[in-house]
Amino acid sequence: MVHSLEEKLQVIKMHKQGAGVKLLAKRFGLSRSLINVWLEQYKQHGVAGLQRLPYNCRYNFEEKCKIVCEIDKKHVPLHVASAKYRVARSTLRCWRHIARRDGYEALREVKYGRKYASMGRPKKKEPITELEKLQRENELLRAENAYLKKLRALVTERERLSKKTKP
């Protein structure tokens, strides 16, 4: 759910007047962690920090490394780093995961968006020989035969049980 700037400012104002985070969370129906994020954003950037994060921003390799290093080495919580650098927590989580899994150099090549399979027509299969066609048909017929045998056995078993239970 997207919260308006006015709602965020009202929560900040009440907190400045002495209301606790727990009370504000209950009063506004928000999580305490969300209110703490807003407080941190306001502390770092003022009213501008409470506005929506820029969408589709690109960060260079050095900025990513600096932020991830600070999170890892100084054990900075994600919500604090998010407020400080104005980067979404999910993006920071992704960068941290990539850096831990593949090393910091992998942050240079972070790809965004959906990974598409190669577009275009599917490749045609190589023509199969007459022998392969017959072998494939034979396999299918064997499978069908086994299925029908199993079905016949189940039907006869059901009939046998129903005859036993009838008086």
C-alpha cells in the first residue's frame, strides 16, 4: 500500500511530540518497522526523504560497491542504508546477494528486468529415420498396452469386491 506524504508527515510530527513507535503503529495500522524506516528517511533527508524513491535509477559500479561494503563491513541495517542512499531495500538486498554469491565484480554487470528465452521460431527438429519412427511408435503402443492391462485388472478387482459385498 502506498502511503501519502501527508500521512507520513503526520506520523513524524506525532513522534516528535513524544508518541512512541508502538503507539503510532497501532493507531495508524502500520508496522513498527515501516515507521522506523520513515523516521530514518526523515532524519537523513528531511521531507524529501519521505517522498517516493526514484524509479528505474541506475547506479554505477563504484556506488554499488561502496554501499554494499558499508552494509557488510559496518553491519549497517538495510533500512538505514536505504534511507541514507535513497535506494530501495529490495535493490540493496539484491546487490548484497550478488556480491556475496559472485563477488563484488559481479555488481558491474547486474542485469535488470525479465530474462527472455530466445525469441523467434523454434528450431526445426532433425528429420528422423523410418527406423526411429517405428521404434517410437512401438514404445507408445507398449505404454498403451500396459495402461490397458492395468485398467482391466482394476476393473475386474472392483467387480470382484462388489460381488463379495452384495448379499
